[in-house]
Amino acid sequence: MNTRSIYKLAALIFILTLFLGSESLAQRKKKSKSTVNTVSYDKSTYEGLTYRSIGPYRGGRSAAVTGVPGKPTLFYMGATGGGVWRTKDGGSTWENISDGFFGGSIGAIAVSEYDNNVIYVGGGEVTIRGNVSSGYGMWKSEDAGQTWTSIGLPNSRHIPRIRVHPKNPDLVYAAVLGDLFKSSDERGVYRSKDGGKTWEKILFANAGAGAVDLTFDPNNPRILYASTWKVSRSPYGLSSGGEGSALWKSTVVTAICAFP
């Protein structure tokens, strides 16, 4: 084979290599795109949805509302000046279920997924207005709201969130924001392992920053997230943010550590 033939053969091999390589790359890109799962919905499914007021027209504003899994028309609402209310018909009618036991400002409501008869209520709204109302600690019902028992944390003042373990109605966590008008060591995340008979503080940021929210990992209730907020109120002003405001994560049920 002469030199010219060798050059022609080399050029042909180079061109084929480029062609086959680009075709393979295109196929890989096409394959990778085809493996992406996307979900889309027709706008007609939801574009007609609107909000409407369903009451109750007593008790003032509310920041504490919860439903019950598997019971689409059953809801509980805590008002800032009217206790706990319940509807069994999706809001067509409401009844107060805390009168005669406690009332006032409600900050959080949680219904046990394991036993819907078990309801926990925390006093004190989280809507930090100039006329913000405090509450009276934790309350519990074991008969779906027919009767109630005071179960502690009387100096918590404001409890914005309660979480109940999905498989254990006696394991409950309370986010205590605390006194909004002064420093307080009552702030933080509290846990009860015996349905509210005893409580232990498992997270404390500082005397000026209380716990404002809690949530379980939806796939693993051994993982708990919390947020703390340094906030204070006066008749003429609001201070929000600062040292102690943070996100927190616990990966074991006996401790909580800072989330960097």
C-alpha cells in the first residue's frame, strides 16, 4: 500500500469515528431525557377553585386549624378569643367543644393519627399583633373533644405548634414560643412520652428566642425539624430576628442538635 492510500484510509477512519461518536452521544442524550419523569395537570382541573368563608363567626381570627386523615369533613379550629371549635360537615355547621373546660386564645391543635379520639391543644396565638392574646398551657381530650384535661406547661404563654407521633398518641412535642413581652426560660421544644403527664425540655435556644414550628420527616418520624424565632412585642413596636433564630434537626428521639 502506497503512502497516498494510507492517508486516505486514515482520513476515512477519522471521519467514521467522529460520526459514530456524535451519533452515540445523541442517543445517550435522548435516552437521558426520556428517563425524566414529569407530571402535568390540565388547568381545568383546578382553575375553577375559589375560597369562601365557612365560619364560625365567633371568637376572632384563627391560626390553628387541623383536619383528620380519612375523614374529609371533620375539622377542628382554634380561635384567638373563643376556644376550640369543630365541624363534622365540612364547615356547614360549627360547635364549640371547649366551653366549660377552657377558652381564650388557641395557638395549636393536633389530632393523633393513630387514635383520632386523642386531641392536644396548646394555648396562645402565634399572630403577634399589638393585641396578641396568651393562653393557658396544654390541654388534652381522649374522647374526641367531649371532655378535657389540663396537662401542664401553664407558663408557656404561646404554643404555635404541636406534633403527635403517628404511631404513638402518648409521644407528643410542643413548640413553646413563650412570653412575647419579656425574656423567659420557658421557651423551647418540649416532649412528653406519657401523654402529657410529664414534660421535658429538649431544645432551648436562649431566653429571647422561642420555638415556633415543628414537623416530622414524612417518611421517618424519628427525624424531627424545629424552628426557633427571636421575637418580642411591645404596645408600640415589634422586634423580629436575631440570635437564636434558627432551624434545628433531630435524628434521634432523645436529642436535638443545631442544623448548621
